[in-house]
Amino acid sequence: MSAPNPYSEMLDRIPVERREIEVLGGTTAYWVYGPADAATTVIAVHGFRGEHHGLDPVVAHLPEIRIISPDLPGFGETAPLVGRAHTLADYAEWLAAFAPAVAPGAVILGHSFGSIVASAAVGGGLATPRLILVNPIGAPALEGPRGILTRLAVFYYWAGARLPRRVGEAVLRSGVIVRVMSASMTKTRDPELRKFVHDQHDTYFSRFADRDVLHDAFVASVSHDVRAFAPLITQPTLLIAAQRDDITPIEAERYLATLFPDATLVEIADVGHLIHYETPGIAADAIRSFLAPSDADTR
């Protein structure tokens, strides 16, 4: 039995259309939310093991903005990239091809692993007026507050990729493991919201194409962080960080902000790596303020 979605009523009022497009020789599935004549379009890139549904709570709080939310290659309804290893470079190339094809000049948003993909693409030349990073990976995952758990995760994905395929797939899709991951990241004490978060992970965290894609994407997620690309990004950038994030501590996020030529840091208290589920309204307010036209924009 699925848990009630606390954001469903708001989300149901927003028009949405599923579309597909050929990118790098494969089909990318994506969803277009909001009014077609919106003043601003945002392309939102989800995190590792997730899919576009994970950012729906943020979308629900931004009904006036047109948001394009794809499933990353190898996750959800988007097939893996053909003949590629799903490295960070591959994902960045995919985003650099996808974005101008569906919405030239759109604002780029990335959450978690999506923050690395978005930063790599924009730092590599993807044209965008602004960049938004939610729960950005601002330091190596192995150095985070839960570095030991990350090392266990490295072994978990390594073993899943090397066990006999049937056994490895079962291990990687294990509901018990998914629940442990979910519980370790969830900070809210609201029992209904916790049920919703766990249900979201139970439903969508195992919708990856196969163990090879999952392993490659995991390696990409723990081998890179946003710091390498920050100095290359000249566009105004919004960092929405959590003060209780176990993957990137807030001190590292504060330092990350100093590496961008033009960055604004918004900190959210009492939440961890699940801003998009636990405090989407606060994140949406920060995004709306960041995207509001300034005096300089209107001159």
C-alpha cells in the first residue's frame, strides 16, 4: 500500500505532458510541467538511483514555471546510452545535447548527482542564463560525515556488479537495502512524511536498467564533485544546501560557494540530503527569488 503524497493536490493542478526525444543515439523520456507560455523554463536533473518523480514535490511548489524533467539515461523510462560506459563525461555530454534540443537557453537545475552532471555540462560550455544546485555534492563522498557508509556502498555496488547476474541484480534491487538507504537520509520526524519518503524510494529507487549502468553511475557519483567545475561557471549560481546533509557537510557547501565567480548560498536547517522531499517549499521559494528579474535584467 502506497503512502499518501502530501504534495499531490498541488501537483495535480499543474499540467504535465510526457515526451520523448532521440539523444546520442538513444531515446530520452522527459516530462514537461507548467504553462507553455511561462516566462521561465527550467530543466531539472535528478539524482543517483532516482528518476524524474523525485523532483515532483519541488515542481508542485512552482506552478508558474515551465519545468522539463527527464529521466537520466539508464534510469526510469530512459534507456541506457548505446555503446557508452555512463561516465560523468557521458552524462554531461547527454545533458549538453538534450537541453538545447528541448529548451534552448533554459535554466539548468541539478539535485545531488544531478548537481555534478549539471555543473560538468555548464562548465563545459552548455549555454544557460543561470544554474541551480540542490543538495550539491560539494566534496568527495568518501570524505563526508558518513564516509564509512559510503565505503560500504562502494563494496555493495562492486559486489552487485560481480556476482552472478541474477544474484547481483537481486541484491542491488533489494527492498531491505533501499529502506536502509532511505532511513539513513531521512531527517524529518513527521511520521507521515517519513512514510512518503520511504514509499518514494521503495517505488523508484530500483527502476534502473541493469546492474552495469547502476555501477557505472555510482562510480561517477563518488569519483567527482562540483568543486572541479565551479571556477568554470560564470553564470549566476544558486546553491541550496542542507545543514544536516550526511553526504556533503554544510562547511564544505560554504566553501564550495566561494569557488564560483557568482554564487548565492541558501542554507536550510533541520534537513539532510532530501531537500526535494522534506522541504520542497523552502527550496521553491529560494528558486523563485533567484529567478525573479533583477534591475540589471530589465535594463
